[in-house]
Amino acid sequence: MASEPPYIPIGCALHSELELAAIQRRRVRLQLRDGRELRGIIADVWTEKGREYLRLRSEDGKEQVVDLAWMESVG
């Protein structure tokens, strides 16, 4: 990814939706601000050093950490 976008916390409702998707092991589609689209199952959602992240596991088992400041939408 390019340089970090300015940090804007996601809303509580969206954070809760991401946590619920992780608990239910539901497949999600994340649209990122740089135009990429990621698909998989959310393995974890957490906050570290004042930023929010999630770990996304793709169908092939690879895991990727996503800074939620990059997230445009989730479906």
C-alpha cells in the first residue's frame, strides 16, 4: 500500500458489524480506497497504537492485515 491515509475512526455500527462477521465467520467483500477489492473471512478485529485493523483470511488460507483507514465499504 502507499502512504498511510489520515486516520479517521470507523463508526461504532460498522465496527460492530465487522466483529459480528468475524464471530459468524461470514464471507465479506472489502472495497479499499486504493481501488482494490478483498474477499474472505474476518479472522480478527483489533485496535493497536490508536488505529483499527482486521485480519482477513482468503479462500486459499492466506491472511492479510488491513488498516481500516483504507476501507471504503464492506459487503
